[in-house]
Amino acid sequence: MNINKIQSKSIINKSNIPFSDLCINPYVGCMHSCKYCYAMYMAGYTDHSFEKWGSFVDIKENSIDLLKDYLKKNNLKGNIVIGSVTDAYQPIEKKEKITRQILEILLKEQRQLSIFNDDFKISIITKNELILRDIDLLKQFNNINIFISICTDDDKIAKIIEPLASSPTKRIKTLSILKENNIKCGALISPYLPFITDYDKLFSLLYDKIDFIFSEPINIDGSIKHFVLDMYENYLHINNILNTINDKKYWLNINKQFDSLCSKYKLTKLKNKRLEYI
């Protein structure tokens, strides 16, 4: 693993995540090494263009100073997501504690300026049970949502396609603990992987541990397509996957199934434009 400390130019940016406005990413790259990751394109915008996704992490060591400077000049509005193109709780966070420091600053800002209200909230997306380390802070926020990303209930398959992420079993347990502590949490079924993701199983395991749910299909835009095909053919031994991914009727049926299960389990569904137009 190639780990570097860098000086970043910014820490808060506009977000492309459907349910958020702004994003904070304490790291560049991710140790979880998910073989389908939509954020792989980030390598091309860094000094890691020729490195394999999951083999490098840049630590934004000036994150805290950047955040403090930003808050001096700006009022936070909308939904800010922590971890849009990296996982803020990937293994390196256990040592660096940058995400924890960010939460401490945002919590202090909430107390001093009362800027956190119904028009402002924080969302955190992660595949790692390490988030439970910060449960003491999470419980103090007025408006925070935790998303645990999960695309399969099968620990063995997850170990192949998400080698350093927490197992699905541990992620589901994490949701239980968050729920027990009255922290709003949801499942992010992302991405939906044809022949791998099983909505019926996931909903049955998750419904009583979450307040809301979100799902999106596998992304094959640009260079990501090559990595998705490699994952299916060489790691999952499934061929001709593009026939399914490009089948509009297939996704319409998947979307109907998702809607039906949300109704069955009385779960709030967050909107996803990609599922609406596929």
C-alpha cells in the first residue's frame, strides 16, 4: 500500500451524490479496494494515474486547517456528505483520526453557532465498522444520517470484491448498534450487482435496523467498465454481464422489486435519478 501525506487545496466541495449538496473527503484513494468502485476515476486526477485503485492512499494532513478556514468564511447549508469518493473510515483512519477531528470541529460549530438545523445535516457513507469508534460524537449531532454501504449479504463474495472492507455481517451489526443508540441510519445498496445482489435477502436482514434505504445500479461509465468486466469475468467467473447491465427491462424489474420491498417493510426510499431513467 502506497501511503502518502499531502497538502490539499480544499476540503469541502460540491457533491455529485444524489442526496447531498457538499462533500468532505479526508483521503484520496481507498484501502478497501472495491473492484467496482465508481471513484476509480479519481486516480486520473492525482499523481496515481498508473497505480491500481486500492493500492494507494493520500492523507490530507491539512484537512483540519482547511475546514477551520472554510467555516470562518462560510455558513454551512444543505446536506454535507463525508466520504463521497473515499471511505472516511477506511483502515488508515484508525491511526490518523482525521475523520474524528472533522466531526469534533463540526460538533463544536453546531454548539457555538447553532448552524445545524432542519436545513443542514451531515451524512456519512462507509463500509467499515470503525465508525462505531465515534459513536460518542455521532449521538450529539442534531441532524445526522449514517449510510452503511452494502451490496451483498455473502461474506465470502464480499471478501473477493471488497477485500479490506468490513464484512457484510459486521456492517449489519454496525447498523444494529447505531439504531440502538438512536442514530438515524440507512442502507446504501450500492451498487446493485446483477447475479450478486439479492434484494430479498438484504431487505429481510436490514429492515428493522434502518430508517431509510437507497440503491443504485452498477456504474460502467468510462474506464470503470473495464474494471467491472474484470471483476465479473476473473473474480466472479460470470461472463457476458454487459448483456444484463445494458438491458433496460432488467433494470425496470429491479426497480419494481425495490419499490415493492420498500412498501412491504415500510421503509423510506431515497430518490435515485439513475434508477428512474435506466
